Amino acid sequence: MGRTEFLAMKTDTATAELINSDFNELKIAAKRLVIHATKLGGLGFGTSFLKWFASFAAIYLLILDRTNWRTNMLTSLLVPYIFFSLPSVLFNFLRGEVGKWIAFIAVVLRLFFPRHFPDWLEMPGSLILLLVVAPSFFAHTLRGSWVGVLICLIIGCYLLQEHIRASGGFRNSFTQPHGISNTVGIILLLVYPVWALVLHFI
């Protein structure tokens, strides 16, 4: 048979030390970022960060539901969840002229070209319409109060218990295909409202 030769990998100690020092500097920078952020924003920074996180988790679950996570759950509840938890920057941007144009195009497509309006655009179109046409009582008063946070908590709890029931138990919700990502996404929906309500009532 042929002779087998093995290549010996040479480890350059100088390269390894450089990489280790870079990782140590990244750790120090991350610690400083957390310390400075808590000094500047305190607990409010955590709330706004969790609000962004929960909004993107809800958008992620909405995309999953429209693509490959078809269930019997009432996932249309994600639309009001996103409405109440969307950060102010995105909310005001989508409530302005940009959102009005998107809503106008969605309505025109739905009314006059229904065959060209895909099913997966129903929920995002509903969200944009809700953002644009919601009265200021919902858009500013309820959304900025603990009532909006409580609505988010109720929606998150409902979706979690329905997902666990549909999976056949809490353990099964982590073992089924797409189970981990769905369960973790729904649990992330609960983190922001729980944190915001705890801070509100402390």
C-alpha cells in the first residue's frame, strides 16, 4: 500500500498569544459597556433593551408562523403584541408617512390585485394598518402605560400555554422539530412585560 504521511500542524505561540489578548480586551470592553450602560440608563436601559428584544422575538415568531410553523394557535395575537411593544423609534417611523405609503400599497394590492397579494402578507399588512390608523388613545396613552405592558404579558402567557398544549407538554415543546426556537421565542415574549411590570410596581 501507499505510504501515509501526516502533516504536523505548527502552533505559533505568538499568534495564539495575540488572539488571547484580543479576546481579553473584548471581555474588558464588554464589561465596561455594561457598567457604563447601567450608570447612564440604570434599569431603564434594561427595559428598553428588552423591549427591542421582545419586539424582534414577536416579529421572528410571526415570520415563523407565516412560513413553516403552521399551528392552530391564535398567532394573530402577535400583531397587537408588536403594536404595544414596538420601540418608539420604529413605532413613530411606521406611524408616519412611510407607514401610510406601505398601508396604502397593501390596501390597493389587496383590493384590486388579490391574486398577487400572498397569504403570508396578511399579518404584516394588518400590523401596518393597525400602526397607521390606531387612535391616539391606543397609540400613545395605552401603549405607553402599564396597561399596554399587561396586554403584552397576557398575550405572551396565552401563546406559551397554547404552544405547550399543542406540543403535548413542556418537555415535548423543546424536543419537537422547530420546538426549541418556537418555545424560546415565546418565552422571550414574556421577559419584557414581566420586567417592565416589576419595575413599575417597585
